[in-house]
Amino acid sequence: MMVVLSFVRILNEYERGVVFTLGRFWRVKGPGMILIIPGLQEMVRVDLRTVVMDVPTQDVITNDNVTTKINAVIYFRVMDPRNAIIQVENYFHATSQLAQTTLRSVLGQHELDQILSDRDKLNLEIQKILDHQTDAWGIKVTTVEIKDVDLNESMIRAMAKQAEAERDRRAKVIHAEGEFQAADKLRKAAHTLSNEPQAIQLRYLQTMSDITSTKASTVVFPVPLDLMKMIEGVMTKKPAKSAG
């Protein structure tokens, strides 16, 4: 009975067995019950489920010379059990080491602001690089997610000052745009009043109506520029010389 059991291997639905005969690859078998000849054949189990791997925290120097600590998580699975066993010694360890070096390399080419604001883009970039390099091992990297970006206190204070300065800049720009729009409206209104004497007369009547509704003791009323010029012309005109 014990001799018979030594020939039998049971593989779960998510497992495959890479079988070698006298050291040479024979075939991939499973799932279910398979028979192995002890002494002649050897089987290596391979798990086909998606693996969730934490990438240890890496010291990264960004493109703008900021030192930070960044970690990530990657999701991958074995697509080709044969290559996962034959082409690399330990596919789990190899994928982990490759993920660490790729994380430092890719993030080191970007500035800190890009790392903080464009995570989705960087995740996709790292995923494509890892997937391309692990393809020969029969590994499919499906997802990469940057988890934490640790900054020192001085950098946090500097970023807070930068954000405050940016808010002040935007407020000044909005205020300037409002002043520009108001000036443009006043210019158009002045042009309309200058071309339509009836409009300015109506405006004067409206102003007088507003003044009479108040109890102010002092009233400042605008005098039309045309009237002022006419009065100035009369006063500056030289009297005609009498005939001798």
C-alpha cells in the first residue's frame, strides 16, 4: 500500500505539476491525481493563483533631488509553469528584486510633484516594464500600486508654503481678471453713453431720482464734459477789438 501511495500525487485545481524525467523536462500535469515514478521522475508544484507581493520601502532620489521613501504592492500570476521553473531559479524572489530596482529606476526619473499627482500614470509605466521583463519567466504582472510616499518634516513644510503661495497667486489672478472685465464693461458703457445723448440724459434723471430719495445735505452732481468745454471756450475767448 505504501509503495502504491508513493507513486501518487494530488494537485489542487489552482496547481500544476512540472514533471522531470531523469532530469529532463517531460510535461506539465494536473490538476487532480497524477502518477510519478520515484527515482526516475520528479515533480515541482506551481501555484497559478494571483500573488500579492509587498515591495519593501525603497530610498528614492527624485529628478529634482528630493530624497524620499516609497513602497508599493504588485499583483502577478504564473501563466506558464514550465518557464517559471526552468527559466529562473526562484520566480517569486526574482520578481521581487526586479520590482524593487524598477521602482527606484522609474520614480528616480520623475520629480516629486509628478510622483504625488500622477500615481496612476506611474503605476501603469512600472507595470508595463515589469510585465515585459518577466514575460520570459512565464509571469504576468497585472497591477502595480504605489502605496506610501514618506517625506521628512522640512519637505512637508516647504510643500505647505508652496501650496499657500499657489493659492495666493490664483486669488490675485482671479482678482485681476475681475478688474479687467469690470474695466471692459465700463469702457463699453462709456462708449454707448457718448454715442447716445438720450441715454446719458436718462442716466442723469435716474441719478437725480436717487439723490432725492436720500437725506444727504451735500450733493455732488456730475457736469457733462461737453458743457464744461463750452463754458471753458466762452471764458477763454478774447473780446473783439472795437473799430477805431
